[in-house]
Amino acid sequence: MAEVRIEDVRKAYGALEVIHGVDVDIADGQFVVLVGPSGCGKSTLLRMVAGLESVTSGTVSIDGQVVNELAPKDRDIAMVFQNYALYPQMTVAQNMGFALGIAGVDKRRIHDEVQKAAKILGLEPLLQRKPAQLSGGQRQRVAMGRAIVRNPKVFLFDEPLSNLDAKLRGQMRTEIKALHHRLGSTIIYVTHDQIEAMTMADLIVVMDAGRVEQIGTPLELYDNPRNRFVAGFLGAPSMSFLEGTLRRAERPVLDLDDGTVVTLPRAPEGHDGARVVFGVRPEALGVGEGGTPATIVVTEPTGADTHVVVTIGGREVTAVLKERLTLDPGTTIPLRLDAGAGHFFDPETGRNLDARAG
């Protein structure tokens, strides 16, 4: 286990810079998730930590040692890939112990380490099988076991669950989180799935276009997003946005361009008469007297609640309602906002206008 420091790291391919001065401090034993849309640079950053990509400038340190010039095998890290990367001709036990064998570890110790990892991951009955005889979830556990037997300072996961179905992804999220608690290991985990990020991370690093947009705990980022990108990326269903002119009357309202007036529960100080983007989480909306008229587009009952897509002022807004409603498209309902709900963003910069966002 070890701390990892990424300081002003940049990556360029010729004249094209794809990582722009990233700084991240990862504490010993912390589970950190790099999250962002496809092409944001998160996997490239992970591969630079692993030594699979060179660092154009800046430094990567593991346990206090700068590793920019070290080969991957000398960094004391273990990586779990999206495609498992198992040797098809080898058994589960042979796959798990292969790296130790290459390193010259004696067979008795390899056997003991494989058995220990297999017990942790529930792989003991499968040790003599080959990868083709395993399910996707079992193959991913073998890939994790291969990493565990090396007892590395840092575990790196590169979108390890993206090839699994939804139910299995949920199970594997639980297994990986439980593994982290058991081993107390430092983990850097890359995903584009914000549900994985929110449910697994101690600390989330949100990236976009090769830059870090915000770093914080899951609830810090969810409750106080620094900008519109972070607000819209985290959350499922995602935050809805309405742009208009903020006006303070007896109560603050948002005047939309089509003349619709949305009554707001609050407003940031000092922006009366300004153009703003108002963002609201689906769970902060409900049906109630005095709410803003909204036209049903579609309803999606999930059992526990009802997801409703409506239009307000020509813009689609998603609400998650506790009521079990069956509403026909075109029906108008009054949508109210919970007290204190919503965020206000600058329409040009995307910056959160609330002081609480930092």
C-alpha cells in the first residue's frame, strides 16, 4: 500500500496535448475513482501511473518515489483490465500465479498465495478450470486474483466491469468494495459509469477533455458541483437544466424565453435580472398545488417510484416521483420544487453561482 501523487502531469502526442496539467493526491489505502465521458483522458492518466504510457511532463510518485522512468514491472503496481487478459491455455491457478513465477518466486509460496487469493474471491472450486469454462464474472475475479497474489502497493482498475451485464456489474461492485475493505489497499479505478463512481469511491476525480473538473467525496460532488458539467454528469437520472432570467419578486422566479414563469424555492445573491441556468435533480421535484405547469412526455414506472419526463417551457425535465402514477402523454401536472432545491450556473462559463459550491 502507498500514497500516489500526480503533479502537473501532461501528455502530448506530437503537437496534440490530451492531458492538461492534472494534479491528484491519493492517500494510502484510499479508493479513488477517475470518472468522465469516453475520451476524457482518464484511461490515459491511469496508464501513465502504470507506466504503460510515458509522461510528457510533470511527475508521478508512488510511495514517495518518482516513477516516471521506471518500467511497469518495477512500480509495484497490479492492473486489472477491461478484457480480463487471461491466458486461455492456462488454468485459473496458473493464470493467478503466472506473474509470481516470472518473478522467480518458489512454487510453494506461489501455491500458498494463489490459495489465499482464491479463498478471498470464492475461486477455490474453479482453480483447475480454464478461462473458456468460466462466466464473465468469474473471469473478472480471476483477473483480480492475479493482481492480489502480487501484493502490490497500488491496484489499478481500467473499466473492469464494462463487459458484464447490469446485475453482474452490481454484484462485482460489491465484491470489489468488500475486497478494498479487507485488504486496505490503495486503488485507482477508471470508469465512465457514474453509478460505479458514486457507490464505490472514497474520492472521485471528475475529468473532461483531459482536465480535472472537480475532486471530492461522492456526496460533496453530488450536493455541491463546481460547474454545470459535474452537475450534469453525476446523478441518475441526470440533472435537468432550464435557462432564463432570474427575477426577485415576492419569491424568486425564473422567466423562461417562451414566457413560462418557474417559481423558485431560493436564488443566489447578487444575480437579480441576470441570465442563469437553473439545474434541478429529479428527486427534488414533486407533484403539488401551486407548482409549475408541466406537460407529460412519457412515464416510466419502476416499481419503487415513477420516472416522469415532462416539458417546461419547451425543455425536457425529468422527475422521480414516489407516487405510482399512470399519466397519458400530453397531460399537464403541477411540478413543485423542494425547499432549497436546485443550483444556478453561469450560462457562459458553466460555473456554479452558489457560494456553497466553492
